[in-house]
Amino acid sequence: MSTRGDAAYQGPGSQPRTYRRPVSILWWLHKRSYAFFVLRELSAVFVAWAVVLVLLLVRAVALGEAEYRGFLDWAGTPWVVVLDVVTLAFLVLHAVTWFNLTPAAMVVRVGSRRLPPAAVAGGAYAAWVVVSALVAWLVMR
Amino acid sequence: MVKRRSEPLLWLLFSAGGVMAAIFLPVLVFLFGLAIPLGWLPEPSRERVLGVLGHPLVALVLLGVCALALFHWAQRFRYTLFDGLKLKAHQGVINRTVYTLAVVGSVAALAVLWQAVAARAG
């Protein structure tokens, strides 16, 4: 039974017995685009760390003056600063790749006309700038 | 294994979390992880920061940002483990672990933000 014109196809429910070359665990280092893909995936780890950082801040601020002071001192220690620099770099990577993909994931229509992809991405970047400015203003004013 | 029915919801949470993380987290890490601790910007007083973070509306937004970002992390991280580290064979354990962590983290976010709202209120 070769309904798919495939010599290895042996009927429904059966696994085709094809040879699979073992793939190295470092397969993603073989090509720049693969490495970039994995870096983008890894950004999620830093997203999680950013959430932890924000919650540590909220907790410290809720507890009191001394705890707030302690948080800022801790955040200023070299290892935490290095971690946060790397975190910020990955967050920007995440944001840029996310916004650039937005037009592909979301088709925006105005009336019957489709908004050009560049406008959708532009809107996402604009939202980023506005929210960042608003947060900075709320905290620093 | 995560049931097939829940996959669309998990992808929705992933996308929503991706947007929230992209829009809100860079500025927060820049301000409170670098600029303020390193003295690039004048240090806002605790009252000022509590006044903002403990505002019920801000806390609600932050709860959404934190919870959705954690579900975004869970989705991406499990695929990193499946593909990057070739651990697809263990997907049952991995799915349970990452989503349990996302739920625990979200509950922690709720508790901490509630503390801040209560502290601001008096």
C-alpha cells in the first residue's frame, strides 16, 4: 500500500522506517540563523528574570524604607548589574523581533483596506515608546 | 502532557505575554535595575515609588504584565528544552514543571502587589 507514493509508507498507524542522522545537542551553533533563533528563544529566560526583579522591587517598596534602600544597594552590586545589562539586551532583542513579527501575525484592516505591514510594526514601536515614556514619567516626575 | 485542548489558550497567553514583556519590561529593568541603582537618575523616594506601584490600577496592570510574561516564558522555555536541548522525550515532566512555575509565580505576583496596594492605602 503506497498511497502517498512513498516507499517507506506502510499503512495508517505505522511509523515509516527512515534513517535519522543523530543530531548534535549543539546543532544550533552550525549556522548563524540557527544561533539567532536560539538566542531569541533564550530571551524568555531573561523575561522571567525581569519579572522576578520587578516583584522584588514591589516587595521591598511595600515592606518599608530600609527594604527599599536594601533593594537599590543590592541592585547596584556588580553581579546584579552585569545580569541586568544582559537582561536588558535580551529584552530589547525580544521586543524588536516581536514587533517586527507583529504584522505577520496580525492583519489590521481599516474599513476594507489592509493596513500596510510597516504601519502595524510602526504602531507597535510607537506603543513601546509611549509606554516607556509614561512609566519613566510616573516614576521620575 | 498538556492536553491538546489547552494548546490554543497557551499560545494565546504566550502571545499576550510577548506583547506585555516587550512593551513594559525594558523600561522597568532600565530604571530599577540600572539607572536608579547606579545613580544615572536621581533616586525617587520610597513614597513616590510606592505611590505609583501601589496604586490599584498600576498594580492591576503589573499583575497582568507579570503573569502573562511568565506564561510567555513557560511556552518559549519548554520549546527551548524540546528543540535546543533535544528533551522532547520528557515533555510531560517539562510541561508540568514550567506551567506550575508560571502559576506559582503569578500567585506570588498577586500576593506581592496586594502587599504594595495595602501599604499605600495605609
